[in-house]
Amino acid sequence: MQIFTRYRYLMLIFLIFSSFYAQAQQGYTLEGIVKSGSGELLTGAGVVLQGSNKSSVTDGEGKFSIRNIPAGEYRLKVKYIGYADRIQKVTITGNTSGIQLVLKARDNDLSEVSVIGRTVVQETNRQAFNVTAVDAKKLYNTTLDISGALDRVAGIRVRESGGVGSNFNLSLNGFSGNHIRYFIDGIPMDNFGSSFQINNIPINVAERIEVYKGVVPMWLGADALGGAINIVTGDRQRNFIDAAYAYGSFNTHRTVFNTVATSKSGFTVQLNAFQNYSDNDYKVTLSTINTGVKEDIKLRRFHDNYHNETVIANVGLVDKGFADKLLLGITLGKNYKEIQTGARMEAVFGALHRRGSIVMPSLKYKKTDLIKGLDVTVNANYNLGYEQNIDTMNVRYDWYGVPKNTGTSGERGRTFAKYRNNNGLATAMVNYNISDNQSVALNNVFTTFNRKTNDLLNPANNISNLLKKTYKNVLGLGYSYNVKDRWSVNLFGKYIYQNNVNGTAATGESAIEKIGYGTAVTYYFNSSLQLKGSYELTNRMPEANEIFGDLENMDGNPALKPEKSDNINLGLIYGFSLNKIHNFSITANAIYRQSDQFIYNRLNLNQTKLVADNREGVSTWGGDAEIRYSYKDWLSAGSTFTYQFLRNLQKYEPNYSAVSPLYLDQMPNIPYLYGNADISVSLKNVGNKNNNLSIGYNLLYVHAFWLYWPSLGGKSANDAKREVPQQLAHDLNFVYSMAKGRYNIGLEAKNLTNEDLFDNFSLQKPGRGFYLNLRYFFNKNN
């Protein structure tokens, strides 16, 4: 009953907000959609109601809305890059919707086109929150997955334990792992399983990627500690086919197929399918110090095959009077992964492997102005898939691939376990626009986790399976006030409730409640200079894989405590031009985090697996910056820089009476200084009209960082093994597009100088690789 008492308090606050700020709507609302002659929805088109001071920008579905319009006759003007302006007379005598504005394409130099409004990516970056949006459409002709695109964002370091399909750990301004929450179209990805992760989702699935650093908007509905990643798929076109195939080093194959068909009546069918395959048989540098080989040598990985296949299908209705979107869907996928090493390269396996699947039905509903000013979004899904660890070979392998019989213990603990992490999720979002400037919102996210295991080789392990459960609910309330292009403020609060049931632990069943709150504000000095700041007291509950383990490389810790953090962000965005052809943009952010009961991953006692544990306190300070330059529309260059310092504030260690030698130490195994640089050239009409050639270069730099606690080792040459060395990687790509982008050929060279690249606990990543990418994109416009 206590949770419902909390709900009453939050609902009371919601009603107070509504009654205090509610005011009579004056005038009428004009709504419509902007698209091309081929039916492509145009995102970021500027819509101006001439004769008034009102305007709008189309969203990801090509829709615009202008509110509080007095009755009368107006001229509606629409502008968009690459299309002729459109002016249409409108008469406002009441609420008007369903207007469709079709723009005609025109062939001219994009540098000569001036537009009203900004793209959705630009508008996202101008939020009060510390956010960076990545335009995924610009990367469609590459072999990048979502994680590869994120690795080029200031403040982010994506750390993988190997090649395609390997485990990954994304670091965002010092926070990593489960500190960061992942979403797809605002829906949490907590229950998607190993078959659907950001390092196996191709970039072509996304329209843009939003990176929220530190403070997370209430509408995402998560208990993130240090940030969130939102993959926005959008509706780029109503009727299109987008197919790509890539082949490259280490026998790597990637295939992507996306298509949407929508009738004039609003019936729509959407299909996304992709697969990844790789032998991952690249060479690694092995040392006598940490792998047991007879001499320092390079050997090829021999047991690291990975493949996954995923299909996402949706069918339903769009643009109806009762729903902007009503979709029933299913996500089906499977993966196979051979496990080459443990948490470090001392342990090497030759037969241990894992299988997994995702079977997830889903429901999506969205309606703007269900009643005047009220927007409603509802989502639900449930994952019926499974994961399976298979360890039945009673041998031990060395790095030469030679097995040695060990009796009956398997390679890691003899198992043939099939487990279902059945996850359910339901979200509901209600947003009420009090006026053009004000809105209040209520958001609720409920998730459930239930692990059931069937170990055929060790039936005794099945006794307590039904006792590994979690239930979590995140309720959020927010208020925003926005004066367009002048200033805005957001206020929000969150109530989090979680119940853990673990029959194998002494803690048994535990219920936890936490309350958080925050604000984000921004001020625009002019159209070129913006300052922003945000603060949040945030809480994060331990995740199921931290409490119960992941049955692969992580042991469970049922005694984990929730963590909380005070997050402060300050940011600046400045853009300017010289002679209208030299364009510059500068983005800079400063961060401070004060975290209690900080959850981090350490090695277990025998250093074969990871285990999540608490630090009483960790402080983080630092910053990131990005500067970009473009010349006309054919040259672009930029650089990012990130520095972060995480300090251990736990003064005393268990069973240690004196002040800990680790007190005020820098946190280990976390990169603290890194950056990217890139340059690209786009040449038009190469070989033929409407054929374009793009040449790009990307540099990755990661400064050396400590593998263990710095105070536990010296800095002599003999202690070099305690440090993950400096990394420098060079990537090069060529893309040739023909027939206005219908046919595309891409060539990529990754890690061009074949550097030894390391990551989590010194696990080595692939060396030099070459890749060919073929893509076909069709809609009526091309």
C-alpha cells in the first residue's frame, strides 16, 4: 500500500501543477504534414504562418502544429533544403487538421539554399539538457553499428572485449555499464536480451541517436545514474526499400534490409531485418606474463565465431482520427557466440559457447491531441526468449589450441543450462500542453524480470529458479516552460520502487523506494550562442544481471545496494560563419558527479569473472568538447576531446582498520583521456550527373590508463603490465553514390596501421581490416 500512498502524493502535485498553470486556450490549432512529391516525410521543414509571429518545424514524422491562432485568413509558407518553397492560403475559423503540403524537389547548390527552421538533430541539441544527437542518415553507407557511431561522440568511449558480437561496456562521462540506460524510440531496452544490443544493431535502423549525458529527461522514464542513449528510428519515408550487404576481414558478413509500405488509407507494414556474422579470427599479442605461452608471440584466435539474425515486423494504422500510430509488432532473433576468453586473457576456451533468442510481441500507440492539448503514448512488450550456456567438454585449452583432459569439470564448470530471462515492460506517457509555452507530463514505466533455469547436467541448480525475480516501477512528473529561442526551464521528479526476490541469498526478498528530482535550464543569447545547465539527484537500482549474475562472465552479488548521484552539467553551444562559406561550431560541457554506493565491476577472487560491487563514494569531474568546421558543402572536419577524473572516496575497507591505501585513488580500468578527429570531402557529379564521391578519415586516441588501483603498483618498467597502453587507430572510408543515392558502394579500412588495441581488462580487439559495403535505396524520389 505504501507505493500507492506515494502515487497519491505525486498525483496531487500533478493536479496542483495543472490547476495553477491552466489557462484558457485562445485561438485555434492548425496541424498538418509536409512531404515530398514521392510521399517522403520531410523532417525539419520550416513552417511559417505569415501575418503572425507563429511558426513550427516538422517532427520526425513530417508533422507540424501551430497553436493559439486567431480566426482569419493567412498564408502558410514552407521551406526545406533541396525543395522549392511552398505557399498556401489557409482560413482559420476553428481547429484545422489534416493539411498536406507537398514540396517539389529542385536541383541546385545546397550552399545557396537558406531555410527557416532547423533539422530535428539541431533542435535536439538545443534542448536544455546536456545532449548530443547523431544524424544516423549520414552513416548509412558504412558498416558501422550503433556502438561504432557512438564511439565518435564527445564524452563516450565504447569498450568491447573483442570483435563482432563481443561484450561491450559504454563509458559516458565516467559512468559505464548499467549506469547508462538504452532506449529505442523512448522505450527501454532493458529486456531485449543479447540478440538485440547496440553493438549488433546496424546504423541503418536508426534515423538519429540521442545521447543524454548525466541528467536524463523525465519522459525517458529510467533510473539511469549517468546518462541515456535513445535510438530514434522515425518514419523516414512512407514507401521505400533500403538494403545493404557488407563483407570484410575475419570472414565478416553484415546484411540489412528495411522497408515500409503505407497505403493512402493509413494501413502500414514495416519490416526491419539484419544479420551479423564473423569468425573473429584475428591475431592477438600474447605475453608470457599473463597467458602462459612459452614466449611473447602473436597467435590467431581460434574459437570466437559469432552470428545473429533479427527481424522486427510491425503492422497497423497511421494518421487516423483515433491514433497517429497504432502498431502491433513482433521482434524475432537468435544469436550464437563462441567464448574465446574469460574476463582476462589468461583463461582461454576452445568449446564453451552460448546461444540466445528473442521472441517479443509488442504494442505501440501514439495520439497527439487526443483531446485538445493532450498527447498520449502507450507501449508494451514481453520477451519470451532464452539464453543458453553450453560447457560440456572436460578439457582445458591453451592459446595454441591444444586441449588437455581434466576429468569431469568442463572448461569452466560443466553446464548445459538453458535459462529464460522473461522480461515484461509497459510504459504510459501523458503530456498536456497548457499553452504554447507551458506543458506538464506524467510518465510511468513498469518492468518485470523472472529468470527460470533448466540445467540438464546439474538438476540441483534448478531448485530456486523461480526465486530470481525483480519488479520495478519508475513514476515521473515534469513541467516545462519554453520561450522559443529565448530561454526554457524544465522541472521534474521521479519515484522509483523495486522489489527483488532471491531465494538463494540471505537477503531473501527486499523492497526499495527512492525519490529523485532535477532541473534543466537554457538561455539563448542569440541564434548562435546558447548556454545551458542541469542538475539531478538521481538513483539507480541494481540490475538483475548484477544481483543474479549473467551466467557467463559475471558473478551475482545479492547484497548490492542502490546507488545515487548528484549530477551537475554546464554547457555552451556557439556557431558562427566567416564569409558565409567557412562555418564553425563549438560545443563544450563541464561535468561534476558526487556518487554514493557507486556500483563498479571488479575481478572475482580467482580473476576469471567480473562481479559488481559498491564503493561508498566516488567523485567525478571533467569535461568534453567538440569543434567542427565546414567549407561550403564539400569539406567537413572536426575533433572531440574528453577528460574525466574518477576518485575513490571510500576511506576504510572491510577487515582493514587503517585508512585504506585506495582512499582518494583514481578509479582503475576506466579511460580518462581520449578523443577523435575526422575529416571528409564530398565531391559532386563525379563520373556522371547525380553521382557523388565521399572520402573520409577518422582518428581514435585513448591515453594509457590504469588496469588496477594506481597506489598498489609503482611506475617502473616491471609494472608496465598494470597499465592498459596508449591506443591510436586510423580508419579510412570511400563511398561512391550513383543515381541520387539509389546505388552506393563503400570501401573501409579500419585500424589501418594494425595497432594493438585493448579494452576491458586488457582484452585485445581486432587488428587491421578491410570491408566492402553495397547498398541499394529506393523510393520514388530517386
